[in-house]
Amino acid sequence: MLGQGNKNILVFPTLVGALVVALLLSMCFGAVNISLDEIVSAFGKVYSNAGELTLNERIFMGIRLPRAILCLFVGASLAVGGVLLQALFRNPIVEPGLVGTSSGAAFGAALYFVLGAVFKVNAGEWTLPIAACAGGILSTALVFTLSQSGQSGRSSIVGLLLTGIAINALFMSGVGFLSYIARDPQARSITFWNLGTLSGASWHAVIITGTSTVLCIAVAMRYTKHLNALMIGEEEAQHLGINIRMLKLTVLAVNVVMIAVATAFVGVISFVGLIVPHLLRIINGSDNRFLVRNGALAGAILLSIADLAARMILRPAELPIGIVTSIIGVPVFIILLRRKNYFF
């Protein structure tokens, strides 16, 4: 039998190995299968500038590779966002999609698509992420503000979930209205956010999302010990010298930026932030140092597998990845609700 310490040591290299396998599968399989020889040849030709790329090699370098890498960053962002929110509220059923961040980010992106040209709003390549972040901040702030009780100023988990459902409905109604008044190209772009897909992946998206993911996870790692202390209770954490208000604002800001930027490029993808932390807690408990680091890897693996399934199930057509993650996530969510006795 492996002891807990040996099990902890094995988790990280196991996840790294699984990530490499998931990345290779994601690069090789899709509407067009690409062999490992073609992948190696494509890299060789690009870096040595020798010879023209074949059709499959161009598909790999221009479409398949940026999609696979973007999938890793988005999965890591969604999983770590779930870890942070669950630690902040000390409850395993909170995830970014349930507290309005994803729907708000989708609304911000949709608003930019429909009205950005009218008002000549343009901040270059950062315009779309900024619009999504603004929507995510607005929706998340509304959920947390409206779910607070009048006397204590704290959010109960039931109140948070119910408020999140209402705010999600509100912002998705806004997205629906914008889809209704949009022109055909704009409407297609908005539908993209509603269902979630990586079909629009590009190197531009990889750079922005990768920058956001790496920086936000680095900040989150600095606060994992504080979050561990918060799990004992707010008063106990204050006695340890932790500024609870600043901790909450920082964690929420990191969460909103990660989720909003990811949503700006791939649309609304739910339940990754719910499934991954739950599975990791089964392995090693609730130490947030473990959950953030390994959650990023596990989230990247899970989303890569989901994206591969989305491409292969109806091949050569493609399912929206949000449908795949919801099929997996909804049963897990219901099981967690039953275990925590949130059914009345």
C-alpha cells in the first residue's frame, strides 16, 4: 500500500504524463488525422525554413497546434478558477459558471460584437478580452452583492447559488437579445460563446490566454496558504494576521480575469471548475497548494479529452465542447448536491 506522502509524490508526474498523452492525441486526431511523422516534419520545416509544408502540415501548424495549446490554457484556467472559488466559500459545489462569471463574460463579448463597431470601440487585440472581463466583473459583483444577507454581510451557499441562477438567466437573456438584433456574422459569433468551442483557436488567442493563465495561476499560488487558513474560519484566519477582505478581492479578481479571458476566445464552458477540484480532493484532500498546482494540469487534461470527444463523436462535424462538459458535469453536480444535503 502506498502511503499518503508517496501518493502525493506520484500525482504530479502522473498528471504530467497524462497531459503529454492528451496533447499528442489532440494534435493527431480530428476531422483530418495527422501522423507523428507529419508533426515532426512540420516542426523541422518551420524551424529550419527548409521546404514547403504539405496540406496536413499546414493544418497542423495553423489550426491543430494552436487549438491544442489553447485548450490546455483554458482548461487550466477553468479548473483553477473553480479551486479558488470553492476555497473562498469553503464549499465544493461553487464554480465560475454558477456564480455568473462565464455568462457575464459572454455578455460582454456579445455586446462588443454588436455595438463595438457602432461606438468605434477598439483597443487592438485586447478589445475582446477587456469587454469579456468587464462583463465578468459586473455579473460576479452582482451575484456576491445580492446574495449577501443584510445583517451579517455574508453569502450563504444556497443564497449564492439561487442568485447565481438568476444573474446567469439575466445575462444569457441579454446575450439572446443581442443575438436577435445582430446581423448574421455577429449572430454566429454570439452563438459561438453560448455553446463553447475551440474551433476559432489562433496563435493570437493562445498568446493572450496563455499570458492571463500563467500570471493568474502564479498569483493564486502565493495565496494558497491564506486560503488554507480561511478554510478553518474567517475569525481564525484574521487571528493569523490575514486581511480577509483583501484576500477575497484578490482571489475574485484573479478568478474573473482568468475565466473572462478564456471565455472571450472559447465561449461558455461549464463544470470543468466543478469536476476537477472534486476529483483531486478524493486523491489528496483540500490542501489548496496541491489543488491549484495539480488542478491546472488536470483541468488541461480534462478539457483536451472533452475537445477530442467533441471532434470525434460526429466526425467530420464537430460538437460544441460546452455540450460535452455539461454531459459530464451535470451528474457530478447533482451527486455533490445530494451529498451536501442541499435538496429540501
